[in-house]
Amino acid sequence: MSTDPTVQEHLGDLYQKTGRLKLAAAHWDRAVQEWNRTVQAEVDTDAFAKVQQKLDAAKVKLAKEESNRH
């Protein structure tokens, strides 16, 4: 599996579009982790912020879905 954060973001986007939010969140989380391993001078802060926002929204939605099941 690629460690490129952009690839991970795109995989997350694809999973989201096919209704698999847990997998999407996992790939967005991986993208965030990979951005955090990148040398700060090379980090695309806009891309990082966009992925972090997607991940945060997915976590909120998944938590709501989980609480509705119980």
C-alpha cells in the first residue's frame, strides 16, 4: 500500500463515494499520518487541512451512526 498521502486521500474519496465510510476514514487517517511523517517544509498545508477535515467529518458521522444503533 502506498505511503503517499495524496494516494491515501484519493482512496478515501473513492471509498466514501461507494458508501464505505469506515474504509474512507481509515485511508484519510493514513494520509494524515503520512503527512505528519513528512518534513515540515514539504508539507502541503492546504492538502493536509482538507484531509483532516474529511477525516473529522467522517468520525462524527460514524459516531452518530454507531450511537443510533444502540
